[in-house]
Amino acid sequence: MRALTIHGPKDIRCTDVPDAALPDGLGAVVKVRLAGICGSDLHIYGGHGFSDDTGYTVGHEAVGEVVEVGDQVRRFRVGDSVLIPASVGCALCATCATGRVSTCEHRGQPWRQYCYGMSHALEGSQAEAVAVPHADVNLVTIPDEVGDEAALLLTDNAPTAWYGARRARIAPGDTVTVVGLGPVGLLAVQSAFAMGAARVLAVDPVAHRRERAVSMGAEPVEADDPKTRIRELTCGLGTDAVVEAVGADETISLAISAARVGGRVSVVGVSQNRAFPFRMDTAQVRELEFSIGLCSAQYELPALLALTAAGRLDPASLVTHRLDLEGGPGGYELLSERVDGVVKVVIDGR
Amino acid sequence: MRALTIHGPKDIRCTDVPDAALPDGLGAVVKVRLAGICGSDLHIYGGHGFSDDTGYTVGHEAVGEVVEVGDQVRRFRVGDSVLIPASVGCALCATCATGRVSTCEHRGQPWRQYCYGMSHALEGSQAEAVAVPHADVNLVTIPDEVGDEAALLLTDNAPTAWYGARRARIAPGDTVTVVGLGPVGLLAVQSAFAMGAARVLAVDPVAHRRERAVSMGAEPVEADDPKTRIRELTCGLGTDAVVEAVGADETISLAISAARVGGRVSVVGVSQNRAFPFRMDTAQVRELEFSIGLCSAQYELPALLALTAAGRLDPASLVTHRLDLEGGPGGYELLSERVDGVVKVVIDGR
Amino acid sequence: MRALTIHGPKDIRCTDVPDAALPDGLGAVVKVRLAGICGSDLHIYGGHGFSDDTGYTVGHEAVGEVVEVGDQVRRFRVGDSVLIPASVGCALCATCATGRVSTCEHRGQPWRQYCYGMSHALEGSQAEAVAVPHADVNLVTIPDEVGDEAALLLTDNAPTAWYGARRARIAPGDTVTVVGLGPVGLLAVQSAFAMGAARVLAVDPVAHRRERAVSMGAEPVEADDPKTRIRELTCGLGTDAVVEAVGADETISLAISAARVGGRVSVVGVSQNRAFPFRMDTAQVRELEFSIGLCSAQYELPALLALTAAGRLDPASLVTHRLDLEGGPGGYELLSERVDGVVKVVIDGR
Amino acid sequence: MRALTIHGPKDIRCTDVPDAALPDGLGAVVKVRLAGICGSDLHIYGGHGFSDDTGYTVGHEAVGEVVEVGDQVRRFRVGDSVLIPASVGCALCATCATGRVSTCEHRGQPWRQYCYGMSHALEGSQAEAVAVPHADVNLVTIPDEVGDEAALLLTDNAPTAWYGARRARIAPGDTVTVVGLGPVGLLAVQSAFAMGAARVLAVDPVAHRRERAVSMGAEPVEADDPKTRIRELTCGLGTDAVVEAVGADETISLAISAARVGGRVSVVGVSQNRAFPFRMDTAQVRELEFSIGLCSAQYELPALLALTAAGRLDPASLVTHRLDLEGGPGGYELLSERVDGVVKVVIDGR
């Protein structure tokens, strides 16, 4: 079958790979209808992958149709329309059974994979089909009311945003800052309002991204001294909650400074810093609560599916570009060159 | 000054009463701009008052301007634009200081009054002016972004609805039933969505009320066998949460039957039943959580003011009829005769 | 094999029944070491069973050793020492996977059984062995630090008590009332303290039960006008939380009257009343929160096992009488005749 | 009157100062029965005070008797036995009214003082008497069941420990690490158990402190590679919650490394680091929740008083040394020289 494979920095190709096959009696094979290119795929594309492998299929966001199921799979059948959460559970331990796959009791075990498309250990889904392990915990049925593009965003970006907003413990009536307005940040704006935020301050240096946030009801904060601007907009207090969706040192520092006394800061941007300079002294007098993590998409999906089916979240609106699988490498270029107006690029295999 | 006073069943008059005066150094006098007629005022009008007094001024919903303050009042000044929460705190105990005036440690003390306009003990606010005890806990400043009519609804109806929704522990993604679509029920629909409800099923026998709920995003449930209809709309499960805003036996029973297994039912409709026939057997196998109460408006107001100021709640939209003080008795007639199209009647003293 | 079977009111016999056998590839067979007689078994014994069957094996509390496992069972092996939660999950739906088997999405399906020993549909565990369906969700490993008798209490009585205390939302520093001091009530006393209760008022007419509660740190309340006594002990306020562990009308009414304004009442005593006379009027002005239900033992067990292993709960201390299987019918007599000093009767098959 | 005043590094003297006097109609004067020397007093003693003042009275932990009250004080009378929370509220804003004085809306205002004994702005309580501003929010009645020494610990050390444990969101059944076993750490051990911890791992290099923790039920962790030892004691997982009560870089780092995936770390040790090297990369894959702050004693006291009155917390047990006011400077020496066996030093003015 055809798939996007990585061969070196900036070298993603559409090539022939072996057909996706059932891993065992608990797995399934899904024919891919839509696959998404995620910000973390750009790390791989940029030469900063998460393994030393080469030639593997990339991608961890996909929706499609079940075409084969193992004989011990109980919740899915051939023909089911499914979304494939980016996070992968072991299906054995009690926490994975609840969908909290990121707190798997078998983390660290060699056979425990976290994500598709990071190495040959679990081939990616930017392909005609993908093999899914432990289907009962790693597939989710797409309800009739949810379209493919919305479902695609629910595999990773929307659950990450929702988890970030949830860990910021947004309560009805809160004022919230969202730092960074890529797909995750924009979905964090939607999530904050869905959780009852009265106001959302949306920070990003790029004008078209701020405009999107404004169209969702947010108040724009430009990059020039955002800390001061946030204070001005909040009577000098800062906001009740902050969601950070970039992962850079300066954006995490901004997030911390944007919180009011007793406020909550939640980071979902990916940080690789082994010694982030944390201002403990001011954090202490300001009673900071700080959380950082990577979501278990499965755990967030019940609420997200209900809200998307009801039209109260609109993740599909983020899709700005569609390409076919052969054009996939061009999608990586679009994103890595930050072409104006690009938010979410989708590979359409339908 | 002029005021609406009660003299017997269906006998409310606009009469002369003594001017409102400072009760003591902790009190204030507020010149009333708007006063609302509440469902519980209709109990009094119907001859089922909460005391044996007669001739007292009625009404417990009002907004206006502070015209006099006691010398120990610290948070308000003459000229402040304020709303007067229907619930009254003692200002002395720790729970009242937090706004939870309904859990006052001095409940049951003779000098402890709960509400305006129920007897001569605390004269009502359907008048030119009203005396407010313990102003620091019994007045709330109206923010610039909140209009008088919205603020008026925030004195009682909206906090009651919000408290009901909050006690139903509505979580983002939930499906919610609201039983009864008077002002409190319609505000419960708004509250449920503001708390993240994906769907709200709105039950009322009156078409124009259901239409209002539909315009807020709810799904209408007509009165003919609503229990079955709610099951049909929820795959046979019932809803995650239910808010009851009527208080009659049959509507409380409907609310209980509308909850899914493990669901939460919250009653804010006023019930006088001393022996409501509660189905313990089914409640037990269905793991019911049931709450009933009367709100402390003060406690609910910070979130409500923030959401109203941001335009995310629209309580003012419920006002359908405006009258001046002299026309007040006619407002009681409008409501008690259930004239079609009446939702909220307001007495405008501006 | 030998088992206790029910043949009519007061007619439980130790008889020969077919050997327990694997139900299917997902099931297991457990050789029973200890089985308990529960209060609800006495309903069956008294002629008020939950089905029209006769001749079936009774009992739903057991611990033992896995002697056979289906080929699709992933978490258990022959030889494992297990406790068998009284509540039974379908293992298919998402809620059962989390241990919340009482909110199973397949409730009401004919093939969905809730409990052992209520009919021939799922034979009981007062026997030499018992067949367990869906072993991965319906068995729990006994940690080394937990003895058999403690584990036996953890199959039903302790999770019921814990669930009741949890639903009463006991917070550190609370004063709690427990109504009824059978095994569940006494374990509710332990649970309340383990959750941080400062004080527990323990109500029961039987002196030796109150003495047990006192030995756990509780304050005894005798049956003669307990409502007044509870007020006296709480400055007239009532308690923050109440756990009811009887299920009779008068004890539920007492529980409701024992709560302070804003207090929480949680009923785990089994009530069959289809029209319990609920005082809505006082409940409303007192802002009552009321919950009733039957626990999912699986869901409660992680905390209970940790606390029992650490010696912070002592469920084994409730066992007062031990009999062998042949003597089982005598155990029913002991309990039904309320012999002084009897708390928990255990059938020892070791 | 006599008081302990600071005149330079290691120069604390018992001197004559002006008598404590009513600050205004909202204040009170308290005759001090017991005063405590806190770890932060040692910062001042060591020359690292929080202001440039000199000659001011030190100390912020005290209990005593009200000897004078302003005419606007409503909740206290001369003769009342009170504890004086270390944290000071403005009594004006809504958050201070709730006891959350550390989130005061007037923080940063020049007239807003946080604590006694840091400068001349608010003289300390290691004296014969102390002036208390805004008595209604800054005094707390000592219940009959709570002795003076316990009450003294409740002014600062115990609320700090409790707040730390609360922000670590300790749930019943949790395993908890406490890093640092001074008065706050030892009270965090007690707090964790009171909140339902199954196990507490107690880390400190000093043997007699670990022994005290063990006597409270904790498991000792010696200083030599505590991180590895904590993993060994928790099947390699780390603990559910961690309370840090030192404030040094290495102990904060240890606290972070001691948490399980998804665990919560709460720091109450005072940190002055403006660039603590935070390991964001591992924090992210381990889904860390981190909080740091200084408590509002008033807010924590209701639960603490109830538990202490019931004998479920025993803060008085930490007092190891008692001195009179003239001997106060010797108390500072005892603590700063870390004399073996010293935990809490109390100045007894009775």
C-alpha cells in the first residue's frame, strides 16, 4: 500500500510499504479516510524525531473504516466508522481500561508504545491503512452527527486542548488566557468557552490566528508586551486560568505571569527543557498551580464527542488545506514554511 | 412614599407608606429603579403568604441607587448602582460573610430575616425605596457592562436557576433536562449551556415557553408523556442532570424519572409537600442523587455577573412586560391569569 | 459439589449441586475459601427473595482461589488468590470497564446479571466453588497484606459503607451521623474516620453494636429520641453528613432530620418503599442533598484495599462467628434471630 | 511592655517597647499567653529579614486573651480566648471575608500588611501583648477542647501543613511523601493521615525527626538517595501526592521526582529562587501537577479546629521546649544551632 515515510530531515516521501496487517487477536486494521499532519510531525520532518529509525510511516491522526478485526475484539466490527486516538493503551491495566492511557501501569515496558508514527514499532497512519493494537481501547466509534473532519481533529488536537483546559480547572465565569493559537490553542479557546469561561484572552504574534480566535469570541492580545496587556485587560489581576499551547520557554513564562493570585496554569505545548528557569519566589507569593502533560485522547472523548455532535464545539472549522496522499509531502512544506492562512492540513484518502 | 402593599387575597394596592429609613449604622437605603414580580409573590397574592401580617410592602427583587448609608458600611457609598439579592444575610456569622446566607449560623433566631416583602419585619422593594440591612453583605455593585434589567433578574431568578444547575453538577458534555420554563426554568436552560451542557431537553406544557427555550438551543419536550419522550431522546437512558423549576408533585416525579442511572436531580421549584411520595426502590437501583433548596443569591453572583457582563448569559431577554408602580397591581393580574406571552413582569420606577 | 440452596421461607439446606463450570472463554471458576452471609441473604431466607426461582445456590460474598480460567482472561491465572465483588459487570461497556458496574450501559438487558445467588441465572457462592463471568472485571487480586476475612468483608459490606460515606461527601473535619450499626454501618463508622471525620455519632438501639462503634471512636446515640440527642450533640445544628445503613422508613427519616442546613444524606440501607413520605418543605429550607444507591464494589476497592493493607481500616474485626458449609443453615438462624453479640457470620471452607 | 526586638543579625533582645494599643475601631489588643518561634523568624534572626526596619518586635504566632476591642468589632469581646492567625486580612474585600486572605483584592496596596513581626508596620507578637487589625477576620476563638499549645501551632505551622496537603489533593487511600520533617513537615504527616492517606513516606536527614514521623504512622526514608528508596517502597511508581516543607532546590527537585505519573506535588517550604531549574521534559511525560504557596490560616482553621478538638490531630505534641519572654533570645539560639531534639520552641507568658 502507499504511505508517507520519513527518510531524513525534510525528506518525507509517498512510497510503497507492506500492507497493514492484524497484529494479533486483539487488534484491528483501519482503512484511512482522513489523516492529519500534527505539529509534532514537524519535529520529525525537521530532523528531531523521537527514534533513530528511518523509513517508517509517519502520522498519528486518522479516521477511517474498520476492515479487519481480531477474534478477541468485542466492541468493533468490520465496517465500523472509527477515529483512532493518537494515544495508545495497553488494554490490560486498570488505568488503560478507563481511557487514561497516559498513566498506564506498564509505562516503560519495552512492548508498551505510546503513539503511532514515531518508529517502526508502531507504523503511522498517513497511509492507506493502519494496524491498531488492542482495538477495544484504541478505537472510538464516530457518531452519525460527527463528520470525518471533526472526528480527525478529535484524535489528538482537540483532546489535547480540552485536557489542557480541564487541568487549568476552568470554572463557569472565569477569565482565561490562551497562549499560542495553532490548532491546539484555537481549540483551547473553544474548550474554555464550552467550559463556561466568560472571557478568553488569546495571545499569538500572527494576525490571522488572532482573528480566528476573535471569531470564536476571544479578545486578541498581540505579541508586543502581552504580559502588560493582559494586566490591563484584567484590572491588574491576571486571569483565573491559563492554557499554554506552544512549549517554548518564553511562552511558558508568559503563561505563568498571566495568572492571577491563586490562578492555574496548564501547559500542553511540548517542552524539551531540562532546566526551565522557574520563578519560585513569585510563584509562591502568588499561590500558583501549575500542570504540564500530554493527554489521553480516549479519556477526553466522551465529552468532546457529545459537544461536537451537538454543534457546541466546531473542530472541523480549523481545517484550511486538503491534499491527497501523494501530495502529502507538500503539506509538510506548507506547515513548515508557515504559509499565511495555514492552520490545519489534512490528507484526504477518500 | 408609594409602595405596593398586600391587604388580602388578590388585593394588592399602590398606597402611601412611611419612607424607607436606615435600620442602623450597618444598613443602607436604596432608591428603586426596577422591581420584579416573582412567582413567590403570586403565592402571597393568592392568599398563601408566609406570615399573618397584612398591609406590608411586597417584593424582593430590585435594583437601584444607594441614597443613604450607615456609618459602619465599608463597601458602598451614596450614588452606587446596586442590585439587592433577594436572600438576606446576618453579616455576622462566617457563612454569611462568604455569601452563603442560606446556611447562616443564626437561622432560626427571631431577628434573622431571610427575605424582603414577606411581612412587616422586612418591608419589600416594590416601592420607591427600600431599606437594606447589613449593606456590606446584602448589596452588590452592578458592573458597567450589566444593564438594569439583567441586574434585576440577577437578584433572584438567575441565581436560583444557576444554583439549581450547579447542584445538579452539570459537567461539560452532559445532557440535561429542565422541567418548567418560567423565568427560573428558562434561566436554567441558559445556565446549563453556560456550564457546558451539550444538550438541554426543555419540558413545559406552554408552547411559547418551549419556543423560548428552543431559541436558546434547547430541544422541546411537550407535556404529553414527557417521561417517554425524554427516554426516546436519550437512547432509553435518561439525562445526566435534571433541574426542576416548578415544585409540584408531578413535576418533581417527572424530574426523578428523567435522570439516567447515576444521574443528579436538583429541585428549585418551591414545594410545600410534607409527604411527597418518593419512589425509594427505583431511586436506589438507579443510584439517584437528589437535592432541593433555595439559593443564596450573593454566593452565585460573581460567576453570573461575569457571564452576563460578557454576554454569555442574557437574563434581560426574559422581560416581556413593563409597568410603572401605580400599574403594579395589574402586573399581578397578568401573571396570575397566565396571559399568553407573559414571562417576566417588571415595575419600572425610573 | 456441596452448596447452600434455598427451598422456601426459612428453608436453606446444604445440598449437592452440579460442579461450578467455566461459563465461557472470559470466565473463571473460583474455589471458595470463605463466604459471608449478608443482610440481603436474610431477605431471601425470610421468603422475600429477588426471583421466583427455587433450589438455587445463595450467597454473594466470597474469597478463594482461581482454579480454572477461560482462554480470553488476561489478568488472572490459576492459583491467584482473589476476592469476588458482589456486583457483576458486563465487561463490555465503557462504564463496566472502569469498575462502575452499577451504571452498566447494558442494564436491563436479559443477559445482564447484577449479583450472585439471587436466582439460577447466576449461582451463589455459599458453596465449594463458584463460576465467575467476565473474570477480568469481576475478580480482584487479594494483596499479600490483606487477610481472607478482611477480603471477604471487602466483597460487599465495606464497599457499600465506603460508597455511602463517599456519596455523603465526607470532608476532613466533618461531623457525621451513621444510622444503623450492622456490618455496613460499623464499616461506615470506620470509613467516615478514614475520610477525615472529626466526630461520628453512631445510632442503633442495640447496646453491643453501639459499644463496637464507640471502640472505633464514635459517640453513641441511643434509640430513644435520637433526633433530639443529635441536635444536643451538635449545638442544635445537625451533622454535616449522614450515612443510613438500615433502609427502613423511620431510619431514613431520622437520617434526613439529622443533617445540618446544607448537609448531605446518603442511604445505602435497602429500601423497598414505593412512596416514602419525603418532607420536601423542610428539606428545601434546609438545602438537603440526598443520595441513595447500591455500590459497585469494584470501583471502591482500590482505596479500600490500600487502607486495609495499611491497617487503617479493619474490616476483619467485624467477624464474630465462623461455621463450616454444612453448618451454614445455622448461621442463617443466628442472624435471623438477632442473637446477642452477632455481627458478621462467615462460612469457612478452608 | 516587654517584647523581643531585632537589632541586627543574631541580635534579638528582650526590651521595653510601647504598649500595644488599639489601631482603630475595627482592631483589638490581645494579651499574649503563648508565642511561637517559627522557621521564618530564623531568617530574620540570621540577618535575612523581610524589611530594612530595625528594633521592631518579632513573632507572628500567638494565642492569648482579648483585653481591648474597637467599637466596630462584632465577633469578639474582652475576655475571649483567641488564637491569632499569622496571615492578616484586610476585612474589606470579598476574598478576605471568606478567610482567603492570601488572595486579598488589596494585595500590593501599601496599607495592606501580610504578617506580624516583619517590620514596624505591624509589630510582632513575641511580646506581652499585640495589636490586631480588623479583629473580625484576624482573630479566631479557641474552643474549650483545644489547649493553648495546640492553638499556638494552629496559628501558622498546622494551617501551612494542612494547606500543603490539601493542595496536594490527598485522597483516601493515597500514598504520600512528605519531604522535610520540621514542625510543618510533621504536621503534614498528621494532615495526610487525617485526609485518609494509607501510607506516608517521611523524608529527613535527621534521625529524631524521622522517629517522630514514624511514631505518627509514617515510613521513614533516610537522606541517602531518597529518590531511589521512594521508588523501592512504591513498586517503582512514586507516590500519589508529595508535600515539600523545606524550600531548598534539592528538596523541591526530590519532591518532583517522588511523584507518580499523574501525581501532585505541593510546596510550602519557602523558596527564594528566581530561576529554579525545573525539568519540564520529564514533568510533561509524567503529567505533573505542581503547586506552591503560602497559606491563609483563617481559611484552613475550621477543619483543623474540629480535628484538633476531637483529638484526631495532635499539634501540641510537637512542642519540645518552653521558655519565658526574657529567655526568648535563647530560644532563637536553640533553633539556629539545630540542637538535637528541638522541634518547636514556645515562649510562655502565662
